[in-house]
Amino acid sequence: MTRLSAKREAFCREYTVDGNATRAAVRAGYTEASAKQQGCRLLTNDDVQARVADLQAEVAERNRITVDGQVGKLEKVLQRAMELGQSAAAVQAVMGQSKHCGFLVDVHRDERQMSDAQLRATLAKHLGEDATAQLMAKLGSSSPDRDTMH
């Protein structure tokens, strides 16, 4: 990997904080007027992507966060949340943890427009097929069609 400029390194570190490219660009020193475009552009850079992945892996390792652990938490939280009638908030919290550790990415489009097959394929890409199947089972969805996962 090519060594990044100080500004790009700062962007990578800030992006790892909350997964928001625009806010990361501002915190890294890009102007607010150009932050959205700069953040989007930076995320298409191979070296930036590699550095973000490295930083996310460090966070996951440091905090002993794994896909299996996240799915286990999701199961426990969902059970309790269902008892309390607060499943949406519980799922959001666990999914947020997964996103911060790089297991999920922010999709900059309305997810409601994605077909079930597209959603499952996106999850499988980031979580793996087994974890996606477990997650879908926990959420009460039918098993994902493995033919749609590439």
C-alpha cells in the first residue's frame, strides 16, 4: 500500500469513527462545501479503502468483535427487545456496532428500494453467507437464496 498523505490518513481515521464520509472529510480538514464530493471520491481510492479496512480490523481485534459475537448479541438483544416491544431500537444498536467494526457499510440509497435478493447479496458480501443466513433467521426472514449471493 502506498503511504497516504496526512490529510488522507486523517480521513481514514475519521471515517472509521462513524462511517460517514462527509463528516470524516470535514474533520480531516476538507472544506464543508466540498466534503461530500471529497468523501465520496476518497472512498473510491484503493489505498484509502485498504487503510480503512486495516483500521476497522484493528478496532475489531482490539475490542474482540467478531461476526459470530455480533450475531450472538443480536439474538440476545432481539429476544429481550421483543419482550419489551422495542425490536427496532435494539436491532439498530447492534447493526450500528457491526457497521463501526466494518462488518456492514453505509448504503447511500433508500434500502426500501432494494429487492430481498439485493439486500441478501449485499449482506452476504460483507458478512459472509453463513452469517447472513444466521442473521436472516434471527430476523425471521426466510433463508437467503444462496444463488443470489456472489
